[in-house]
Amino acid sequence: MSLKKTVLLSASIMTALAVSAQSPTPLLESAPKKTVKQINMAQPDFGGYKVERKLKYVPVSQIGQQKVIKKTQSMAIVETASQTTVTKNTVVRNILTGELAPLSGNINVLLKDGVTADQVSSQLGLTLVVSYPNTKLAVFKASPDADVIEVAAAIKSSGLVKSARIEVLETIYQAD
């Protein structure tokens, strides 16, 4: 850079600094301010999900006169009478995405050291779906009439597991 360009650049920087120091408001403050949009999220029932007690996941052959909310090839989410227990095929809403998805009725568990899946199954009266060899992971199924949220809470409070998560059959990725 030549001496002339360096002097001009220095002078323009000094002038800008002097003007900004004399003005009561900084130069950057004149830019429009962005507003942050507040998102109204429902209080989750478990994890990031809210139970939709008036919706159920049923086979298409059993729809009848019920109002269909969402339909896949063989299953549909329909409106039903309000449910008191959260069981398999109860529909939940992801509070971040708003997507509806059914529950599988399974609970994925990370076992503590020295605890086997058979111990958890026998002590809590759960059906063992699968236990992955050489890992501390297991999947349990609650009885058909049991509330899945209460069963997951009982598993967590048993002291036999590090974590227990209710399995949601949610589509995570969609093709464009």
C-alpha cells in the first residue's frame, strides 16, 4: 500500500471515530432492531411430548364414522373419547415441531452396572421385548392396560436403571 493510500485511510478512520464520539447515539444504533418471537409451547407430559388424550392411532379398517386427522397406508390418527390412561397407540404431539405420533407401548432402558434385564423384568413385572448383548440397553413392554407414563416413572424410581424413555413412533426425517 502506498503512503498516500495509508494516510487517506487513517484520516477517514480518525474522522469516523471523531464523529461517532461527538454524536450522542452510536452509528450502529440506527439500524432497525430485531424482535424475538415468543413461542407458546405446551407443558410436556414426558420428554418433549404432550399427550393428545382425544386422539388414537387405529387401523384404517376400524375407522368407521370417526373424524380422521392423519392417515398412512394402513393406520390413521382419529378423534375418540377422552382417554384417562396413556397406552399403546395413544397419540402424542412433539411440542417443538407440532408433529403427531403414536406411542409403541415400549420403554427403552439403560441399565445400571451389575443389573440385568431379567432382574428388571422380574422385579417390576414387565415383559422383556429385547436385551441387546454386550450393552446395557433393553426394551420393555408394559401390560396393555397399564399407563406407560406411570410405568416409566416406576422404572426410573426402582434404582435399577440409569434412564428410561417412552418409545414414540415419530418420523424424524422426511424426503422432500
